[in-house]
Amino acid sequence: MSAYFIISYDIVDFDMFQNYPPRVWDLLQEHGGELLVSDTEALQIEGERNMMHAIIRFPSQEQALACFNSDAYQNEIKQFRHGSTTNSQVVLARGFDPLTD
């Protein structure tokens, strides 16, 4: 069953952040991830709005966690997001299949 990273954060260091997208893009491709949403102009309906919102789909929860827990992400790529953003939230949600759920 598909799994989705739902991510939001505020970018505070745009120069450092520029290192993040190309590196994470390559890693997503290696793990079967598909970027569905990347939006800095999302419409706020309720609650507080962060600057960036992203949704990434993986074929399975295992593949999503393998990507997040990979040495490349944990030891190299994550530092660019953590060093350039604040108010970060990352949620992993399982997809819904009306035929089996």
C-alpha cells in the first residue's frame, strides 16, 4: 500500500536551502518516491500556514522509511533542510484503498 510523506516548514536561509532540492530529488528517485506536491503558495484554510508544503508518494511504507533512514539522507541531505528551515513537520501516512480498507 502506498505511503505519503506530508511535509511542511518555513524556509529561513534560502541560500543553504538551495542545496536541498537537487540532493533529495535524486534520493527519492532511488527509493521509488514521487513528488506530488511542492508549493510555497498553498492556500491557508484553517490553522497556521507554513511557507513550504510537500507531499511525496512511495509504493510502500517500507520504501518511504528506507529513504528517510538511508545513510545519504541522515548523514548528508537532512542537514540542508534542518539548517535552512524552522517549524518543520514530517508525517508519514498510509494511503487509503477503499477496496481493502
